[in-house]
Amino acid sequence: MKYLRISLEGKTYEVGVEVLDGASAAFAPAPIAAAPVAVAAHAPAPAPVAAAPAPVAAAPSGAGEKVCAPMAGILLKMSVKVGDVVTLGQEVAVLEAMKMETSLPATVAGTVTSVLVASGTSVTESQVLLTIG
């Protein structure tokens, strides 16, 4: 069990978090965005971007790694749809529980093979929300 100290609206809370099956590597903290930078009016054109690799054949519908709700709550937003290509750690859904929003990351890189829950739906802890193949 890991213990975390969280400050919210001037109040400090200490919470215990149990890490299961090496999940801590899949839930890396999101990078903090840098402050905006002023750009000159006549900035040089950006360098050309290399072509994306050819897509891999899609996994069968519903096949692959399951992304489950870590707690009971309401699915506020499903950020992906079937066929979307996701990277490890990319936000795939947002869950609300006890008036707090939790971003759910992709646990693997791949293609979304199924979306099982619509936005606005109540979910239970460990309920499968989508699969990534």
C-alpha cells in the first residue's frame, strides 16, 4: 500500500492506495504543460513531418486488453471510439466519483476494439469499459 498526501481547496488529505499487478507503471503522471511562448509574426515554416507507419490489421472486435473502471462512478466522457489508435498512457475515458474527475489512461498501446459503456452511464468498480487490441 502506498500513502499519498493530497491538497484540495486548502485542505490536506492523506489517502492509502493499493497498487495491483504492476499497474503503477501504466499510470504514469501526465506531463505538465509549459507556459505559452510568443511566436514571431514571420516564423519559419515547421519542418515536414515523417509519414506515419502503415496501419496494422485491426484486432477482432472486443479482443485485447481490458480497460476497467478503478472505482464505481459515472462515466463522464469516453475519449476514444472503436478503431482509434491509442498510445500507452493516453486518456481513454474520464470517470467521476465523489465529485472528483479521474482520467483513465490506456494500459497498452494499440487499437480500440470495443467500447462497452456510453458517456453518462453509471459503472461499478472493475467493470470493463473498453478493450484495446
